[in-house]
Amino acid sequence: MSGLIALLDDVAALAKVAAASLDDVVAQAGKAGAKAAGAVIDDAAVTPKYVQGFEASRELPIVWRIAKGSIKNKLLILLPVALLLASFAPWMIPPLLMLGGAYLCFEGAEKILHVFFPSHHGPEEETGPPVTAAHLEEAKVSGAIKTDFILSAEIMTIALAALPPNSVVFQAVALALVAVGITVLVYGSVALIVKADDVGLHLAKEGSLSATRALGRGIVTWMPAFMKLLTIVGTAAMLWVGGSIILHSLEELGVGGPAHLIHGIAAGVAHALGVAQGFVEWLVTATLDGIFGLVLGLAIVPVVTRATALVHRLKS
């Protein structure tokens, strides 16, 4: 009997350790996912455009297809690659982070250029014969999954860099939680966004109360403004996170001057104001990181534009 009690005590102790480990994994996954905020917001802001122009009945199925492609990208391709990098080539993580940060800066700068100079755009798409709705949907889904792959690679790399050193199993579970959690968050949000106008129309027409009908009309009226706001927030987040990644990666590589300068300015402003110093220091740091990201992105845009034009000329 005493042996059985001792065994049960051991099982209970192991269960407590396992539960604590799981809590730790979940907590670290949450922190790592939060580090990828810029890419996540960008993902949520970019995806709705892929369902524009389709019948309402096809919107959610298209979002579901893209979400399935996204989770496959993260779990079947990017997760194993991330674990291999962490195990055998950790020195590659800072350069990859810088590459992803540069991409975010480029995307953010290009969006801003397009607002102020609408004629600035990438190479024109080739024209061809009309395509069926099925072919158009296939092309849109394929394009969305390719774009998601780039953003997911950034998310997984940022998350991997944010995880503390631990076993491969710990990192695998944490990254899997990040992958699933972010995919659900992004595409759940996208589903709500693309169907919000339909919900608003239904409430406006079928609502039994005047307040319900007013809410529906408000949703329909404000959705275009909300989409613009989401784009602005997504662009700002891309520049902030992209600039921050570059600065911190440079600091890890021994070039800490720019990051130290920004930290000094932010600390000085927070101390001078004397109120909400922690928030003020974060806000100033994020703003200066974003400005750095914008300047870097503006420098990258002409390089990418010329390289793209050269590739198109070689293809033709």
C-alpha cells in the first residue's frame, strides 16, 4: 500500500512539473508571438484584399483556404527550418532577422510612397484573356499563400529569436503554439472583417430594434474608414518593428551606436517630461525606430524597383 501511495505521489509530482512546463511554454510562446506584432498586423491588413471582387458566399471559403495554406507553411516548412537553424546554425538568425526587418521597412515605405505618389507602383501585371471565377479564385488564393509565406517566415524567425535557450522539444512546442495562435488570430480577424459589411447590412434591414438597425448602418458606414485605419496601423507597425529588428540585430553584431543613441534620446525626453516615463520612453523609442525604418525602406525601394525591372527585361 505504501508503495502505491509513493507511486501516486511521484505521478502527482510529475504532473505538477508537466503543468508548470506547459504554463512556461504557453507564456514564452505568448511573449514570442507578441514580438512579431508588426508582421501579424500587416498580415491581417493585407489579406482582406484577396477576397475583394468575389461573391459573398465565396469569401469565407477563400479565407479558410488561405488559413489552411498558412498553417501548413508554418508547421510543415518554417517550423522544421527554424529548429534546424536554432540547433545547427544559430549565427544565421540575426542576419535572417535583419532580412525580414528590411522587408518590413521596404513594404512600409512602399505603401507610404504609393499614398503620396499614386503613380509609384511595381511592374504592371501582364494582360491576358478573361479568366473564369474559379481560375481567378485559384490565382488569388495562391498569391495570398505566397505572401503569407514571407510574412510567416518573419513571424517564426522573430518568435524563435525571442524564445530563451531551451530544449528542442520546448522550442518546437512554443513555435507550434505561436504558429497556431497567430494563424487563428489573423484569419479569425480577417473573417470578421470581410463579413462585417454583410452583418451590418443584415442588421440594418432585419434588426427588430431601432438601435440594432442603427448599429448595422453604422457598421456599413464606418467599415471603409476602419479598413483605412487598419492599413495605417499596419504600415506604422511594419516600420516600427522592422526598424527595431534592424537596430537590435546590429547591436548584437557589435554595432550598437544607433540603438544607444535612440535609447538615450528616449530616456532624456521621458526624464524631461517627468510623467508616465515608462510609456513616454517606449513611445519615443518606437517612433524613432519607425523613422529609422522609414529612411531605410526609402533607400531600399529604388534598389528593389530597379532589380525587378531588370528581371522583367531579362524575362521578355
